[in-house]
Amino acid sequence: MCVCLMPTANCHAQALLLPELYIREVKITGEEFLVIQATQTIADLSEYWIGYSSSETTANIVPSQQLPARALQNGQAILLTSDGGATCDAVWTTRLAPSLGDTRGTLVLRKLQSSGASSTFTTVDQVTWAKPAASATTSALLDLRKETASNAYPVWYRDASITNGVWRVGSMNGCVVSLLPTTTLPATEITWTNTAVEPPAVIESLTDTQEVSDENEVSVNPNAGLAPPMITELLPNPFGTGTDATDEFIELYNSNDEVFDLSGFTLQTGTTTKHNYTFPRGTLLAAKSFGVYSALQTGLSMSNTNGQAALLDSSRAPVSSTEPYISADDGMTWALAQGEWYWTSRATPGETNVIVQAVTASLAKTGVASAGSVLAAKTTKATVAKAAKTVKTKTTLKKAAKTKVPATKATLTTQPVASAATKPTKIHWGVLAVVATGAVGYGLYAYRHDIATTAYNLRANRATRRTHRS
């Protein structure tokens, strides 16, 4: 029997079997908890996320819970619990958000890595479990059939020095875990000693973003004198199916000359049903820069119809919001340009907005612009000025630009509309007869005196000829 007082150098020896942050202990049935331990110093746990699926075979699980913004030293552990149980050796505790399935499931630990305007998750560690029928087999790491009546409080445990990184089932009593023997490993007892009257731990709720300050400590607003960030672009309806949970994003812009601390601020989506994501402590937005927050990071869902997004401060007061939109076409982003909201076919996460859209046919008929015209409007980083008004029909018209657009704010490029070749016009014969009759009548009227004189002379000449004959 081995007794291990945590943490010690021997019990937390560095090993290639386990990553820098790994799932050390998990209780699946009954009162659930999860222990995550570091094999090296982790400066900021908020870079890591927990994801859960009710299937033991699911791949690419989207994380749903961010770890708190805390440092974790080599060998230290954090406890995630649903019941606030004993902390044992954990130096931090927080709430375990997902409810674990008793028959099958997957827990995954992923790290969010950002590169410019894009962010990707890398899987650091994961564990799968299943409880198949008595005679069936399973590929899951944990076979829950091993949780027998002898395990009064069944837990699963592993580390590099005691279990060689292999998961073993045991029974927990207080801060003592008795691991059952295997074909290659003997029965093992692990003891965590916690001598403090109050464990050195902080219990945080999912929405907790502010530390409780000392009675004598004065709370300082890190953003004093700064304007709040603005929401500048949304992608509610990405191209393709099944991409909403990864490709949807919300963009913020910090117009200040100083860094803005987003700790405790909340992104909110929806008009009737609200979805919230609160930025963890230590989230900063650089001066004069954009921040792009994907659904993969925030877990926020945006509706394709009747949607809106808002930014709330730490007191839940709105400081920036988009105009509500009616309908989001595939791949179109809802973007701010010079004080107005437009649908644009060019997504620009982390960059200056560019509004690209076709002008409506009604404008083309008036000669203002052709149907192939493009309205390009760019937001400046120093200020967001008023833009030309647009037609805000969001389904089929796609926002038509007005004629008076200041050249410094937006440019409206027109192309000549091709005209049809000129064809001979057919005139009815009746129309020609009427026109000819009118012309003859007008001639008779205009030259009536000349006609009368000519007639008189003809009659006189005829009378003279008759006299000569007689």
C-alpha cells in the first residue's frame, strides 16, 4: 500500500505520459466532480475550456465552460464540482457546469489559441466512459461496470507516478482514495492532506467575474475615462450547414488610445430569449483594435431571423448594441459602417468593415446606378461618423444606397446601362390617311385665294375662246 501526501515531487514527477494540464480524477455517478492537475506552470487557466458530450464516440466537441482566470503551479490542481464538496488538495475550485451522463459520455479539455483574427481549439486531454450490457465490449476508457457495490463512493483516478497514466477505479472516503488492484498494479491508497481550517480555495459561479475585495481595499475602475467598445460586425448565418457553432462571430472595436479591460463585461444575443457570455477576468482589448469572439469561444447562438447583439458592462447596463435585423441570408454579415448598419457579402473579422451589396433595380431605372453597382464604405479606427441613409429592407432589397453620398465617406460606382438597338416603328394605314387628309385640307385653306384667282382666269379664257369661234 502506498501513501502519497499531495503535492510532492515524487507524486507529481514530470512525465511524457500526460500533457501540461490533464484530467486527473472524475466522479461520474451520483455527486459529480472533476479534478484537473498541472504538470507545469500554467500562467492563465482561462485559456483552457471544458467540453462535454453525452456520447462516448463524439469528435470535435465544442467547449462550453471556460476555466477561471487563475495561475496554476506545477503539481497543483483545480476542482470542478456540482455540489461544493471537499476540496482536498485543490488550490482553486469552481462549479462544474455540465451534468455528466451515468451511462456514457465524453469530457474534453481544450486550449484556445489565437492567431490574428482567427482562434482555434486544440485538444489537450479527454476521457470517455460507457456502461454497456454485461456481455458487451466497449472502446471507452472507463468501463462503468467496474463501479461495484464495494465502491461506496466510486471515483476514477490516474497520474503518471502511481497508475502510469492509466485510469483506475476506486472508492473515496473524505480525502482518501482506495484504488482497486488490476492485473498489473496492486491496490493503492492515495491520501491528500488539508491542514488549513479554511481551504485555500475560491468558489466561483459561472457568472462570477469579480473577486470579493478586502474590506480595506478600494475598488479601482481600470476603464475610467475610456469609451466602451462598440459592436461592429456580426455573422449570424454562416455558409453551409452545421457551422453555426464554430463560424458565427461577434466583433468589437476599442476606439480608445488605451487598452480596455473587458473583465465582467457581457456579450448578449437574442431579442426575446437572451444568451449571455461574460468575459473572464483578465480579458483585454488593445487600443485602436478589433476583437473577434467566435461561437466556439463564447457558446453564443445567434438567430437567423429577428436577431440582435449587445454589449453589457459589469453592472449589466447596455453600452453598445446593433440594430435589430429581420433576416440573415447565408454568409451575409451585419456590419457597422459610418454610423449605419448594413448587410454585406464581405466578412471582415478583425479588420475594417467593407460594405459590398447590389443596388436595387428601382435605382437603376432612375439612372442613379446600375444593378451591378457596388457601395464600398470603410469604417475608420479613430471615429465612427454618420453614413448616408439606406433603404433597410433586409430580405430581398439588400439596402439601396441614396444618391447623395459624401465622397469622403463612401463611393458609389456606376456603370452605363446597355440600351436596346433602335427598331423601325410600324404606323397604321388609317393614321397615314388622317394625316394626309389633314395636310391637303390645310393646303386648300392656305392657298384659297390663289385657287380662286386661277379658277376665275380659267373661266375667262374659256369664254374668250368661245367668242373667237363664233
